[in-house]
Amino acid sequence: MSEWKQKRFWTDAAAVETEQGWTVHLDGRAVKTPAKAGLILPTQSMAEAIAAEWDAQEDEINPLNMPYTRSANAAIDKVAIQHREVADMLAAYGDADLLCYRADAPAGLVARQAETWDPYLDWAAEKFGARLHLRTGVMHESQDEDALKRLSDRVHALSHFQLAGFHDLVSLSGSLVLGLAAAQDLHPVPTVWAASRVDEIWQQEQWGEDEEAQEVAEIKKQSFLHAKSFFDVA
């Protein structure tokens, strides 16, 4: 039996301003989230991006081609009702941030990590007053509580739409600092993404590329780029 797929049932998709914010109408009918909540959006840009995704659907609806819609649904149906828990989870990355855990050999990798990651840690210390300290190896060592609190406050201050995008910036990079750097436009987002892959790029240079690993990495990169784009229109 073939898998059932929902067919396109509308002609026109449009961004519409409401008293609560912005939404998307399909032939004049407001779109709902999977949990049947109203798709109330914070900005015209987000509503237009989502309307464009609906408009681009052909005979069958393919949710995989609708990243803005999926992110907005997650913001409304999931993040909005557990904002504190999501913010706590993301803030916790600071206590085991990728940028703090360094190799002790080979010398080339040690130098690459320092050259790429130290400026981000210096930026976080200057920007947020949060100095995170380096560790060698993979054993966890707790960071300074005051520094973690300063970073956590930044995360908790995000709206639930921003937090939905920020979730992937942090979880895909493995770094709260890189997530904040992307969100704050410290560098172009592809540069921030590349910083999260210092170890993987080093391994590729030593042993050659793995085609399957490269495909997975590209999928993650595109998700990271989308997360930044969604954050920006939130």
C-alpha cells in the first residue's frame, strides 16, 4: 500500500496581518499548527517566507521542503509551552562547550583549535562578561557559575520564535558560544559553522574525505543556515 500524502487543496497562499501579529491564509483560511493552534507569527518577513513555502508546493505537500513552516510550528506547539526548559537545556551547553575542550596532540590540531576557537571565547568574555576556561581531553570540568549565569540570561531573554532557531544553532554546532556568535552576527554564518567543524576538517585533511560523512555534514550545514535565517526573521 502506498503511503498517504496530503494533496494541495488551495490556490493562493498569502501573508496576512492580524491584531495578534501576522499569519498565513490559504484561499482566505488561516493556517493552523499541527496542534491546531493559530499560526500567529511575529514578523511580516516570517509570514511571507512561510506563505512562499506553501505557494511552492505542487500536487502533494512535502513538509521537508517547508523549513520555515516547521520551525514556526515548533516555536508555537513546543517551545512556547516549555520556554524555560528549552532555554535551560541550551544554556547548559556552556558548561561543556565544544570550544573549551582541546586536544593535547598533534601540534597542528592544537594550533588550529586555538587559532579558530580562542577569538570566540575572547569575544564572549568581552561581550557578555563570561570567560569560559579551557580543558584538555574529554573529561568534564564545570565552568565558573557566574559566567554560565550571564550566558544563560542571554538565552532566557530570547522569544520563543528566536529560541526555536537558536536551538539548532547551538545543538548542531555543539557550542553555546558559537550559537550566540551566529545569532549576534559576529561573523558570516558559514564561517561560524566551519568553526564548529575544526576537528572534522582536520581529520579529512589527514585521512581524506568520506562521501557519506560529507553528505551528513552538508545536511547539518543547511539546517544551521536555516536556523540562522529563521532567527533573523523572528
